[in-house]
Amino acid sequence: MCHRSGLEKLEYKGMEVILTLVQ
């Protein structure tokens, strides 16, 4: 579960970075 949570957090952060770059 902890591993999955970390992966989800990483994906969320990645999406945020991509959105920031797109802006």
C-alpha cells in the first residue's frame, strides 16, 4: 500500500509539473 501511495504521489507531482510547463 505504501509503495502504491508513493507511486500515486509521484504521478500527481508529474502531472502538476506538466501542467506548469504547458501554461
